[in-house]
Amino acid sequence: MHVCFKVNGVTLGMLLASDFWIYLVTGFIAQLIGSLLGMGYGMVSSAVLLTLGIAPAVASASANTASFVTTTVASWFHHKAGNVDKKTLFFLAIPGVIGSVFGALFVSHAPIPFIKPFIGTYLIVVSLIIIRKSFVKYEPQEIPVSHLVPLGLIGGAFGSIGGGGWGPLVNSHLVANGQSPRLSIGSSNAAKCFTTFAAAATFAVVLKSCNVAAIVGLMLGGLVAAPIAAYACKRMPQTALMVSMAVLLMCISGKILHESFFSTKPAIALKSIMPTH
């Protein structure tokens, strides 16, 4: 006899279904990569959710909601490790929130596949710049506000649109323009707390549905990984950190370009464990 406890229409059996453990492991791996290298959480988690048959908007909403909790915890550990620059945080967070809201509203009605090739190409160029700089000794530079504000706006928008995009765009741009990788990762993670909250809140209002198992699984897995990644980020040599970022960036850009030119995705049914009446 199968017994399930029901809370607000969602049963414990639903949360402990086989997919939940996939979400849990995905959350751990995604957060480990995202906090350590400043990118990858949204891309990894959204890709898994889409593969499991969750609709793009719901996948992005679930990833952003879980990311808000895990990124907040990760940012605290980054702050304690001295990885956060307050100026960068401030001038990324405010425009990032605005961009996140507009991105969430846009993707809730229409995805934008036509812009993906440009993003993928841009990320490949940036990854090559990071690799070049990783083998050249240079003094970290302060990023001007005139760069931070539009960067936060664009990063927030694409973070909402794809469930991931803040890290690859924002963090890679900061490092490519001379900011210390450690400060770039910590500061962009801290700013992401605000952008993911804005995106999650917008999705909650617009969609009025979510995948609870995905959110809980991603969140719990991410909470375990957050302190580990923040500590590793502080200890990891700068060259190794930059090369790892560049390699991950190339993988992300390759995935984006492949989806843009070769992927023919079938219609994906909305998959949600919220009860329907």
C-alpha cells in the first residue's frame, strides 16, 4: 500500500518521485560549478529540466526560484571569504533586477531563438580572451560604472530568458576586462541574489504554476554545494580558475550554437506537479 502525505495539494510521494533525485544531484553539480566558476548553474539546471520534459518558461522559473535560495547562501560564504566587491555588486544588482523582470515577462510569452547565435559567438570570443589573459601576468583593473550598468541590465534579461545566462555574460565580461576572477565570481554571485528573486517573483505572477519537486531538489542540492564552492574559489590558483572558466564558457557557447543551428526541438508539454482542477 502506497501512503502519501499531502501538503497544500502536493504529496510527499510526488516530491520523492524518481525525478526528484535527479533534481537533487543536478542542483548539487550546478551549484558547485556556478559558485566556483561564476557561471553554469542556470545552464546546467535548465538543460536537465528541459530534457525531463518541463516547458521552457517553467524550467526557467524553477531554476531561478531555486537559484535565489542557493545563490543567497553561496553569496554569504563568498562574502566571508572576501570574494565580494561592493561597488561591482551595487551597480550590477539594480539594473540586473530591471533586466530580469523584462526577461521573465518576455520569455513567458515568446522565446527568442534568433538572438542565440550572437550570444554563442560572443561567449567564444570572450573565452579566448580569458585564456590569453590567464597566461599573462597583469594587474587587476577596476571596471567602470559605465560598463557595469548595461552589463547588469543585459545579464539580468538573459538570465531570465534562458534560466541561465547571467554568469556567462556578466562574469566572463568582468574577467575579460581585467577584474580579479575571485572578485568577479563573488560579486556576480552576490548580485545574482537580487536578479533571481526578481525573475522568480515575476514568473510566479505571470505563470501561476511551478514544478515544486524541481525547485526543492535543485535548492537542497545547491545548499550542500554552496559553502564547498566558495571555499574552493578562494583557494584555487588564478590561472587554473581562469582556464576552467574559459573551458566551461566554450562548452556553454557550443551548446547555444548547436541549439541555434542544428536542434529541432519537438513541442514540450507543460510538466508541473502542481495539482490541476
